[in-house]
Amino acid sequence: MRNHSFFLVFLLTSCGGASLADFANSELSLQLASDGFVRLTLSDGSPDCRTLDPHTRATINGLALALDTPGGQVLTATGWSCTAPRFSIPFADLADPDAHVVLDDGGTRIALEATNAFVPRDLGLVQPSSPFTLRWQPDSDQDRSATWKLDDGEGGLLFGEARIEDDLVLFELPEGRDATGTLRVDGQALAPVTACSGVLRCVVRVSATSGELRLSAVR
């Protein structure tokens, strides 16, 4: 007897789909995902859950993005849900640190420009003892936040929120805990958007990380 299992997804699309003009009240967001792709999402600001015309063209710095999904209602194993139109491009294809994004369907144009969208963001350790201090670069990032995790290598795990002061990320260990083991600090921020047209709001979400830091090796 064979055991069959499957996951069935239906995407409902209307003929031709909605134009970019129908997304005027939406948010256009750009984000570098953990899988190495830059994703451009056009979140629908209306309750209609529109499907974007699949002939819409999207570019970043003149390079064409692939349309991952035109959005709309999707039927999955857990029921119906609304998805947003999304485009993507491999991060490795982008050489310019700034972002110039254009969506065009032949009648309407949406544009986003951002500074330092694609620069490397490494949290460099400045002081490897309490209070721990790391430097966040570039300092042009906005609305920064960060979390930290310390693994002592013996089953002990500490974690918490860091505080941000100018371009520094700081936190302290609880009293009596040794500053040894493997430390990792991960941050989220927004790159500065210098121009946004055709939608209600544009955001560029970025991530920063210290990677795995062996404290015993740097003290």
C-alpha cells in the first residue's frame, strides 16, 4: 500500500491583472533575504488583494528582476491567504552600493532610490568585555535594533536586546557571568530612502551581523 501526500497550491489571477496605478496606496519594500536574493515586494494597501499584471517590469540599477509571484489570493493546505506581488534578483548581480528601483507597466511608473542599500554590514567587535561594544557600519542606517546571544560552550545560553548609541551596539552580561564562549550579534535597520514615487511609502530593510565570535580568541 502506497502512502500519498501532496501540497496543492492554487493561485487565482484575473485576466491581465491590476495595473501599478491600483497599488498607489501600497508600500514598496526592498530586502536582502538570507538565501542570497534581493526581494522587492509591493504590499497591497487595499482589502481587495489585487493580482499584479504579470507583464509589469521591475529593475534595480538597470538590471531586470524576476517576477516570483503576481500576488492575489492563494489556496494552500491551511486555507486561503492574500499574497503580495514580489520580484527578486540574486544579490551577487548587484555591484552598486546604492539602489535605484523602477517598476513600469507602460502606463504607470513607481520608483525608489536608497543610499547604501547593498553595502556589507558587519558588526565589528570593539570591546570584548562587559559592557560589550560593537561598531555598526555604515552609520547612515536608521531605526537600528540588535539582539545578542552568548553560548558558553557548556550548555549555557544567554541572550537579550542590545542598545544602540550613535554607531555603537552595546550590552552587558548578567553579574557573575564570564565573557567567554561564542558571541553572535544580529541587527536590523532601514537604509535611507532618498526618493519614493508612485506609492504611499518606500522602505529598504537591511541586516547586520557580527557572525560567530570566539571571545576566548579575541580577549
